[in-house]
Amino acid sequence: MKIGLITLLPEMFAALTDFGVCGRAIREGLVELVSVNPRDFATDKHRTVDDKPFGGGPGMLMKTEPLVAAIREAKRSVAGDGETKVVYLSPQGRRVDQESIVEAASNESIIFVCGRYQGIDQRVLETEIDEEWSLGDFVISGGEFAAMAIVDAIIRRQSGALGDHESALQDSFEAGLLHCPEYTRPQTFEGREVPSVLLSGDHAAIARWRRKQALGVTQQKRPDLIAAQTLSAEQQALLAEYASDKE
Ligand code: 9D3
């Protein structure tokens, strides 16, 4: 997969390219990141990439011509004459969830436009951008950290990116449930014991306990996720058991 990144701060993406699962996937060529910097398309002596908003007011916008030239160069570079989706990251976008990640990860290519300053000209949005995505209702300083989180999530979905023990199918949210609690050594930590079923060696009992905990924890922390699905008879019984275990 080829991922285009329109950014005035391409060095930030070292956090993605140089570490961990994503670093390895990129080094192995499972994913290719192509950064295009609008500054390289600025034509004046100072290589200006910002401009004032018409109508006045505080703050600057990204300068239109270098931004559009960079987007068009990225389209050519990641998709040639073919189609590719262009996503603008902004506080006005639709909130990203795992479903959008799964869909995005199934494409041959995608381009993320990282805004800086107060954003981009509306006409660029209308003519160059297919979708507008947000991380949620909080303010960050530009699109780069959002792009990094989203590209990490996309790279995890590429086959071969994860080891067997960390398969993407096991990722939280794919089943619409949170993960159950986990425990590691020591067996007694500051007087607190690991649940005995996990030490029993009874794999069926352990699997059942984990399903029950996942349901209970999700009900407690994210009732919206439970409300969004239809529980099987077994799941309803496990939830009832979770509630009575707590008493
Ligand atoms: C002046 C009003 N604000 C616009 C709603 C200012 C503003 C805030 C933040 C302008 C740009 C930004 C930069 N934010 C992003 O680029 C961004 C973002 C975010 O702030 N929150 C959640 N998701 C995202 S994705 C990109």
C-alpha cells in the first residue's frame, strides 16, 4: 500500500517510520509512505506557505497554490493516473473509528492532508478533498499527529505487519467489545491475587471467564458499545453472571 502525506513538517513522521511495528512494516516494504511538502512548491523567495484569510480575523491559512500543487504531486506519486482517496484531517471532520480504518486499509493507496495554521481554503476542500476526518472533539495543533495515529492503525491492518501473537483480528473493537483484564507475574502483588481461574489450566473455563469479563467491562465502561449490538443468549447469561459475581 502507498500512503501519501501532505505535510509542512515531514520530520514528525519519524515517530512512525523509525519505531515498532510500523517502522518494521515500512522497512520491509509492506507500506510505502510518500511525504510531499507544500514548501517545495512555494515559488517566492521566502518559500511562503501561509496566507491571510479574506475578511480578516486572527490566524493564517495554508497558502493555496503550494498546497494544491503538493496534493496533485502526491496523487500522481501514489496512484499515477488511477484513483485514490484524499482525506483532510481537521476538527470539522467525521470521527474516525475502526470501521473507517478497515475500509481505508483495503485500498491500494490513500492520501492524508495535514493542516497547519487555521486550516485550508474552502475551494481546495471542495475540489481536492474526498473526505474530512477528525480524531474527536478536542483541539490539537495540526493534522500530523492525527495522521500518524490513523496511519499506524492502517499499517496494523496490512497482512504481515503483526506477529501471530498480536493478530489484528484480536484487536479490540473488531468484535465491538473491550478486552478482558489481563494479569502477569507475580501471582501475588502487594497482597492482591490473580483470579484463580487463570491459574487452573482449564482452557475452556479460562476462555469463558474472559468472554464474561469482556462483556462486563464493556457494559461498565462503554454501555454504548453494548447497546449497539444484539447479545446472544450465552452473552446475556454471561453478563448476568458478571453482575452477580460483583455482588
Ligand atoms: C479557530 C477555530 N478552530 C477551528 C475549529 C481552530 C483550529 C483548531 C485546531 C484550527 C486548526 C486546528 C488543527 N487541528 C487539526 O488539524 C486536527 C484535529 C483536531 O484539532 N482535533 C481532532 N482531530 C483533528 S484532525 C486534525
